[in-house]
Amino acid sequence: MEMNALILMKDIVRDGDPVLRKQAAKVTFPLSEEDKKLAADMMEYLVVSQTPELCEKYKLRAGVGLAAPQVGVSEQMAAVLVPSEDDEDDSKPVFKDVIINPVIVSESVQPGALTEGEGCLSVDEDVAGYVPRHDRITLTYQDVDGQDHKIRLKHYPAIVCQHEIDHLHGTLFYDHINKDNPFKAPEDTVMLS
């Protein structure tokens, strides 16, 4: 499988670039050819980055999400690919779609956070600390064909989507870390490993 225009690490915008701090523009439908290609390329990056031999071949960092601003396009579009948790059958991802103009329409009061903290393809150094988010969300978005979707997500897929949606509003994960006490999470936080 030879890629003609695979997104590589050099194509990913790094922290400090103003595009990462901008409010991204809403996407209009039908999608332009550029936007269709962008959606396909971002998803392809995630698929390739989660395939160990290809990840190594192209020297990629594995990712579960990639937002358009991370490749320099300030539009409300992000690819999300949360792999299967089933070691026996990894063919069915937990969540896989390009989410366009996503809106979180409701969220749980209960927070969730990853015990490992979060990382980001646009942030080269590790930033230690818990990133409190909502443990459950209801999300509306459009897919590349302009179809409307409304889905409920919980735990890890909810956290991944919130991380990507933050990118569309100029927020990076470490903005959520408690500056005084990075490993302090709200009382009833669901800690996910």
C-alpha cells in the first residue's frame, strides 16, 4: 500500500503555530474536493499510524485523532479512530469517523481523565498531569457526505473526541491541567487507564 500524499510528521503543525490557537471556521456542504481529500488524508494518517510496521516505515507517532488545524487548515473537521478494545477481533474500531462541525450537546457532570495524562501530535514534549474532561458526552456532527449524526460516547472515546473538538476552538490539552497541582483530579473523576 503506497501512499501518494500521506500526511507525515513534518506536515503536522507544532505547538506555537498560531493556527492551533484560532477558532476554526465551520465547514460548508457539499464538501469541496480539498476538504474531501483532507478528510481522507487525516483518517489515512490514523490508520497508518496505528499499523506498527507502517508507523515505523513512515516514522509516525501513533494517533487516535487528528484535527484539521493540526495540518494547518483552520476548519471544524477532525478524524477520530479509536481502535477496538477486543484483542481477538481488532477489525471493528470503537469509533471511526471524520467529525465535521462537531458540537457537544450534553455532557456528564462526572469528570473522566486518563491516568497516563494526554499527548498530542502537535505537542512534542510530554506534559505531565491529569486532563479532566467529561466522562460521557452526547455529540452531534456531520460526516463527509453531510449526514447528521448524534451519538453518545463514554470513557476513552469521549475523551478523544473532546481533545479533538478542543483543537477546533484553539484549546490544547495542557490548558486543562491544574497548574498548581498537575496530578489533582476533581473528587469523583473516573480514572481511565
